[in-house]
Amino acid sequence: MEGLSLLQRRFGPRYPQYLLVVLMLGSMAMILASTSINVALPAIMADFDIGRPLAQWLSTGFLAAMTAGLLLSAWAQARLGARLTAQAGLSLFIVTSLLALVASDAWQLIALRIIQGLCAGIVQPLAMVLIFKVFAGGGRGTALGAYGLGVMIAPTLGPTIGGYLVDGFGWYAVFWLPLPMCVLAMLAGQFLMPSERQRDTPFLDMWAFGLLCIGLFASLGALAEAQRFAWSEPRVWLTGLSGILGGIGFLLRSHYSARPLLPLELWRHVGFRKASWVALALGLGLYGTTYLIPLHVQTIEGYSAGWAGLLLLPTGLLMGMASFLGGWLSDRLSTAALLVSGLLLLALSSFGLGWLEPGASFLVLCCWACVGRVGLGILLPALNAGALDILYREQLAHGAGAITFVRQLGGAFGVNLLTFFLEWRHRQEGGDFAAEVMAFQQSYLLMGALFAMTLLAAWNIRPPQH
């Protein structure tokens, strides 16, 4: 078995940089898959003759499964080793991407997206753990910034490239878009990723994992069904009750288990609790806006999938630059100042988009979206550094998985709640085109208010450095 020390001796002093590139490739492929689907939703809805309540499962199903998979990552890394875990996850991801090309029903596509989300959840936290270990001697903030460059630019490049591919080849294109990165990450990871593992790792707590899946999918399902049926319908309230009971059961199991799937003692740290609120907001900002903006400009402004994706291209470049700058600044400025700055920019962007009227120019829409993406770029490295720096070394694997779990939870429920709010306001405002416009405006304003409410938690994560 090859550990980090052996690989560092074999590949020399530049090994950390080589490993960082591999980790970025794998993470970018997973995030590309999670966000590029958004520009294809109108085409999929038309092809399969489904509405928004069902189509949103292509996004929320992936995010929910990814959220559950995150908690398997630490166990899989210990039991199987980082190399085998990554190779297995990427292989299954490639297979499901190819199967999606021959799907004939919407439920088949949704099922494949859920499996892809599970793979992404298992693979993605490996990057954070390995970065903290291999850059232990210094340069961790810069490495996190470089990693954030890939993680943050992928959600924007995905819709941009995917949009033009959808216009030219149909919605199938978004499923083979991440495949080249997956193949490259697999080939390079075979040589560069460590394979050491702990053979005495106990078996996975399948009861806890089952309760978690019930809690996540039943809760999301209840909100999805509530968009079409009254809350008094059994298919709504019974599903919601199942989700609540599943969530409570998972927390109780985690509290009393000797080796919990989600170590709740992490939240005994005050700073980690406050960082979790920011992580929820970051998930909403990252996935909520990437879901809402392409849908908005295609529905209200009449953009094609290609133009909807092109709108996000400049925002991705700025977000990548801001992420790299945020990582550099996280070694020099207080975490609180960076988090507050990022959230303020996110709130300003959401309010700006919410105040726009139909017919706004491409440039104006792009500028307001860019403001929010700069905020996201600043947030990610600062949040990771601020949340994990307070933990002990032996808690890093679980801490990285937990903070990413909370971020993805914010993304999954954020997209679901935005869809619910959008459909509700559309009905309440009259159900016509003017109502659609107002529903999108109010959804942006709701996001801005949520970002503003998170400012207090962000400011108190760490006292300012004078």
C-alpha cells in the first residue's frame, strides 16, 4: 500500500501540485454533472412531457444523493483507501452517464442522476482531506484557493458549454460532457493517489444510512408533491411525516452510536456550528442561482440554452479569480471578514436580479450575476479553512465530509424550496406570464433575504484580526 510519504519520495517536491491537479479534475467532473443539467431542463421537460415539479428531481435528486454519499466518504477512504474509493466512484459515474443516453422515461433519467449523485458525494470529500494532509507543511490556503478555482468555475462552465451542446445535440450532451475529466482523473489517480487503508475499520452503519436517505428523499418528495397537491393529501403529509421521522431517527442513531456516520460532536465547536449556517447559505447560493438563472432567462427572456449558458461564462471566470484570491487572503485576513464580504455580495446580486424587469439587457443580467459569483468565490476557501482549522487532526476526514454535507444539504433543499416557492407564487399571482415574472422576482428577493440573515453567524465565526 502506497501512502503519501512514499508517493512524495517517488514523485519529488512537486508531488503536492500533481495531486492537486488530479483532485481538481475529479471534483470539477462531479460538479459539472450537478450543474450542467440546469440548462437542459426545458429540453428534457419538452421531450418527456413533464413539468417543473418532476423535472427539478434531476437536480435535487442528484444533490440529495450527493449529500447522503458525503457521509460514506470517510468510511470508504478508511476501509478501501483513497485510490480505490475514487476509482470505483468514477467508474460507476461513467457507466451511469452512458446509460442515460439510452433512457426512455423520465424516471429512468432521475434514477441514474441519483446514482451519479451518490458517486459524487463519495468521491468529492477525498480532495479536501488529501489537501489538508499533503499541504500540512505550508501553503494550505493557496492550495485551497487553487482547488476552489476549479470547484467554483465548473458550475459556470458547465452550463455555458452544456448550453451550446444542448442546442446542437440535444439534452443527451450534458451526460457525456463530464466524461473526459472522469477518464483523466481515473488514469492519473491510479499513479498519484494514496492507497493506504485501515483494514480494521468497522462495517458501515446501514441503519443510519437508510434513515438518512429516508429523511432526505421523503422530505424533498413532500415538498415536490406539495407543488401539485394540497398539504392535506396523504401523498404530501404522509411523505413529509416519513421524512421528519427518518431525520429524527438518523440523528438519534448518530447520537448514541459509538462510530456514527455523522459525528455530532463536531457541532460542539461553536465556530463549526456557525460555519454550518454559512455552508447552508453557500449551498443555496452555489446551486440555487445556477438552477434559477438559466431557467429564468429561458422562460422570461426567451434565451436559448446556449445563450443562457453564455450568460454565466463571464461569471465563472470572475468566480475562479475570486476563489483564488479568497484562498490567498484566507492566509492573511480573518475568516469572518471574508465570509461577511462574500455574503454581502451574494445578497446584493440577488436583490439586483429581483428588481430587474423583463427585457433587461444581456449585459445588465450578466453584471448582477457576476456580483454574486465573486461573493461565492470568496466564500468557499474561507469557509473550508475557517471550519476545519478548529478541528483536531483526527477529525479532519469527518469534518471535511460534514461541512460539505451541510453545504450540499443547503443546495438540495435550496433548489427544492426555490421550485416550491416559484410554483406557489406563480399560482398566487394569477398563473399567466406576468405572474411568472413576479414569481422569479420574488424568488431572487427571498434568496437575498436569506443571505442577509446569515451575516451575523458569519461575523461571529472568528474575531477580526487587527
